[in-house]
Amino acid sequence: MRITKSISTKIIVPVVALLLLSNSIICTVSISISRSAIRRSIQQRMLDIANCASGSVDGETLSKLTAEDQNTPEYKEVLDALDVFQDNVELEYVYGIKDEGNDIFTFTVDPAPEDPAEFGEKVKYTEALHNASLGQASVDETAYEDAWGWFYSAYSPVFDKTGNVAGIIGVDFSVEWFESQLLTQTRSMVLSYLVVFVFTLIFTIIMAFVFVKSIIDPLKRMTVIAKQYEEEDFSQKIAVNSDDEVGELSNTLQSMATSLQEQLALMSKEAREDRLTGLLNKAVSEEELEKACGESEGVLLVIDLDSFKLVNDLYGHDAGDRILVFFAEILKHHFRVQDIVGRIGGDEFAVFMRHMSDKDAILRSMERLNEQFSAAAEEVLNEKLSIPLGVSAGVVFTHPEDDYPILFDKADQALRYIKQNGKHGCHIWQEKEGEAVPSSQNRNIMKLNMILNERNVGSHALWMSREAFGRVYRYMLRYIKRYHERAYKLLVTVEPANSEMQLSEFSELMRRMGESFQGTLRNSDIMMQCSPNQFFLLLPMVSAADIQKVIDRMMSEWEKAEEHKLLKITWETEALSAEPGGKAEIRRNEKPCIIIVDDDEEELSSAENILGEVGMQVETLAGGEELLEYIDDPANPRPDMILMNILMEEMDGFETMKKLRYSERTGEMIPVIFITSSENEELEGRGLSMGAMDFIRK
């Protein structure tokens, strides 16, 4: 054995020494050459981005821009084109440049979200910028410094129709980014050389030993790896290329190890995943959520399906299981890869979103989730939903080292709130003075009550979504007509007393006011928030003598709250009567301003005369475009209501409604009533889902 070891040493030591020397020389030379190639590759990437950006800009438009054009459609067209690259490409800044002559260049369009350059402000002169002004895309060879920092920049000319340079698009990349890219790729290259070197070294050593220990080494290797398999470490494989008994033994052991590894992997998967949905099961979810909440800030969501019990009751448990599977797939695609998503109960799920602090983003996310789930549920059940199936979520924002059980209880409280106040949305847990997190026992009782309430109505007014409200409203109209009953509609409009009030503060005050109103009403009354600043109530079996008492009771209860002084409240009522030809009684505490939108001049004139006779301030507009221009003009008074024809030729009511909601001048807070001659319920449903308050038939 001593002779064998000595021979192995004499063979291996010189080979290894020669291998080290040769690879060191090769690596040194190759790294020097490759670093230059990497630098050129990064510069080419910068040029590609600059060329793409310049290709997205129209040269004729860019060449004509002046400082006075900053609010024009042409300026916005260029700004939007560059904004795509600013938001979606890994760069610091992208902007338009104008050649003023004599090597003087100035900024034109700069979509930077923070500290953008002023139109006409001077651009730092570099050789690459000069080359671009001559029509040749170019990139800086050395870094330069300007008012925004140190950069490497790429410049690409934009040509007009005649082939002349109409402007230049500049793309800035920070020195840190450039050096980081160069360092990262150099490290990768060095690592590749090291991998090749190590592989070559190992291969050489093995080949040297093969001559002297062709039998002993394979057996030793199989013994070592077999012990690793015994400890469930399958990181290595038995690989003995031999046609003799040793090779056959190694193949047999490898097959056994592979089979065992697959079985263990399957068992591990079943131990972590929920068998029905494929999400994390309850035990693993709680473990992962507790760890994540303790390590990083983010948001914890406890999600529950609204009225899911009715799916099992009406369609069967198989349909319920299919709904859960579809919803789990929606969750997997709806949330990010780094988020934790698990099933913690029958129709209850928990999600932790790392590094998320945007409340508005959470609200928008839950709105999209409800839309996706409703569509999926109809696909699974193969019919239009007859039950208010949806998604509710309790939300709590977390900080490192927060206690997970307390966080979960807070999110669960928020979930119960939204389940009891309209469902189909989310509620963010708020820290309130004197508020205590319930005990585990009380929490379970509350949970049972929440489940039972899926089929029951509380002792206060019923809060409903717009779509559900529309169906109940139409039913109530039929009921009043058939049984000669009477009811009142009540529209409450709210405005901030202080024009500087933040939207988030206003939304919270609206929520509190809604809770206050809801608690003063009967369980036969129904209400909804029809827009961000309005509540709409339907009060059955209320007479003209009683309606003021109802309003006084609502206002008296709200005025007990200290924050009632922060809001201005106006209201109007309309009686729903079964008497034929009976006119609705309309009462307001201020003169209304009404806008009528219709492309039919006769209809406009007729409506203007009718509304003018009852003392309303009326403005008539001939189409959707005129309405949008009117709303966006701050010189015009803000209307109390818009009456709009659905069927208009150039821009119909639905398209106008969609654009109106995105108006910068609080377009989404103006109530809209559609005018139509059609009795198509699908049109009504579409309008109500978009936020219309009601329909009027011609």
C-alpha cells in the first residue's frame, strides 16, 4: 500500500503543479482580453437602449417642440414615449436634447419623476453627444459629472422626414451601474474559468488515481455516498463506468437512491402543500407567515370568500371544491413570486406581501381580485351567479419583530368588519384608542357569528354593492307598484369643509359616516356608497311626514362625532309612489347644478326647459368630448349631477363615463344618471357596475 501511495504522489504532484501554472497564465491573459470585450458589450447595450428610445419618437414632432408646448398633445406624445423607457428599462434618466449650434445642447423633454430638467436647460457637452448631433449614435468612453451626478451616457439622433437630425435622445446610466455591470460580468467570467480549472484539476487527479486504484477508489466512493444517502443527503450520485461487478453494483445503488429521493420529495411536498389547492397548508403557512412577519415589513392579508357556504348549499361540494381550486390559481398568479400565499381554512386564505406599504395599491389589488374571481366563478358554475359570491380581506401592515398572532388577530378583526359592512372588498386595520385584540376563545365565537351572518341580515340598514343594489332597487319598484306602497330615495352628498383635506382622510371620514348612518336605520332599509363622496339610500314604507325625521335622526347621530365639522353635507329626497301620474317630491338644501349631455338638439332643449322650470341651474352639452372639456376647466362650476344619453354617435355614454372617472378634477365624485330609450337590463347592469347612480328612460 505504501508503494501505491508513493507512485500516486509522484504522478499527481507534477501534473497538478503544471496544471496550476498553465491555467494561471491562460486565465490572466483571457481576463484582460475579456474585460475589454465586456466593456464594449455594455456600451453596445446602452446604445441599443438609446436607439430604441429614439426610434419611438417622431422626429417631426420633436423638432417643433418649444417651451410653450409643454402641455400640448405633441409634447405629451414624446413624454409618454420616453416615459415607457424611464419606467421599464434599467437606466437612470432618458430625455430629449436639442442642438442649439456651436456645441451647445439643451434639454427638451425629461420624464424623470423627480427633479426633471427644465426645458432649455443646458446639457453637459461630451464627445459622444457631439457625434450624435452629426447623425451617429455614440456612447461616452469616460464618465462625466453634471448637476444630477456622475454618469456614462448614450446618445442617439432622431431624424426628420428629410433625413436631417431633428433632435437627440440621451440615456444616462450611473457610474455605479456601469461599474457594477462590468464587475459582475468580470466576476462571472472569472468564476467560469475557476469552474473549468477545478473541473480539469479533479479530472486529472482522478485519471492519475485510476491507474493505481481502479478498484479501491470506486468502492470507497460508494461507501461514502451510501452513508450520505443514509442521512438523506442526495447531493451526489454514484457514477462508476465499469462493465464488471463493481459497475453493476453502483448502478443498482443509484437506482435505489433515485427511487428513495423521489419518495422523500413527494412526502416533503405533501407535508407542505394543501392537497386540494396546491397552496401552502395551514401549518406551513403559519410557520412561514410568522417567520416573514418577524423578519421584514409588509402587509398581512386574511382573505375569506363571501357567501361561499351558499355555493356548497346550492351547487354541491364538488362545485365548491372547483371554486376553491380556481381561486387558488388566481391567487398564485395575482400575487408576486416573493409573496407567501397559503390556505388556512375551508374558504380562508392568508397572504404576506413583503415590502408593501401602499394602501391604494392594496385596495386596487383587491378590486382586481374580486373581478377575476367573479369571472372565474361564473366559468366554473357555467352560469350567471345568483348569489353574492366575492372576496373580502382584512389587512394589517407589519413591521420587523411584530408578533404574528397579534397581527393575525388584527387582520381577522378587519376581515370581520368588511364582512359586516358590504363585503366584496378589504378593510385596513386601524389602531384605535382603547381597542383590544380579542382572546382566542372570543375570536372563535366571532368567527362563527361571521359565518352564520353569511345567511342572515343584521338589525341595521343593509349595506350592498352597486350591482346588488341595482337588482334590489328594481325589485322594490315592482313591489311598490304591485302593492301600492310608498318609499323614499335619499341621496347624501358630502364635501370636505377644507379644500386641502387629503383623499385618504376624506375616505376614512366617509367610512365612519356610513357606519353612523347605517346604525340609525332599520334592517328593511338598504344603502350603498354610490361614489367616493355620496351615499344612496332606499327607505321603504316611509311617508312624506316621516322622511324628515329619518334625516334628522341620521344627522343627529353623526353630529355626535367630533369630526362632523370637517365635512359639509347636502341631501335630496325623492318619493317613490305607486299612484299613476304621481310626481316625485324632490327636496334639497341648496340649488342644484345639472349638466345634460346629448347629441340630439331637440332632446337637449326639451330637458333644459323642463329642469329650468323647477328652478335648477342647467348646462347643456352636445357630446362626451364637450363634457370632458367642461369638467377639466377649473373656471366652470362643479356640477351636482350629470344626465347623459347612453347612445351618442361620436363617444357613447359608457366611454364618456370611463374617461370621466379619470378626470383630474374629481370626475369620479360627480353622480351620473344615464338617459336611455332602451329596456335592456344588460345595459343597465353595465352602467351600474361603472358607477352610474340610476337610469332614466325617455
